[in-house]
Amino acid sequence: MFTASILCAKISKAEIARYLAQAKQVTIIRDNWGVPHIYGKTDANVVFGLMYAQCEENFEGIERNYLAPGRWCNF
């Protein structure tokens, strides 16, 4: 369901460039237990890294909790 919405979304090249620049400012290091340690110069960088790490671990849960609530009100 989400894959189809991404394919239909209008994402500009400027927006993609902005996300890539944001990603370059974040460092995520996982320790021996898989816990992510996120480093960035600003709070916004760290939050971006946190969401990235969270999506790596549990994208289905992220999609269900953050992207789908707007869809549930249609039912």
C-alpha cells in the first residue's frame, strides 16, 4: 500500500537533495547489541537520524503508526 503511494507521490529533485544533505550531517553507530548511537550537530539532525534508525528496524510499524492514521478516518 505504501509503496504504491510513494510511486504516485510527486517528490521534487530539490526535496531529495535536501534529504540527502540532511543525511550527510548524521552519524549512526550501532554497538555490539544493535543499539543505535546517533550523532549530529543540531537536534534536527539527531531526530532525522533517529527516524532513519527506527525505520531500519521496524518500517512496518512506522508506516502503521505515523503514515496510516489519516487513512483510518476514511473507514
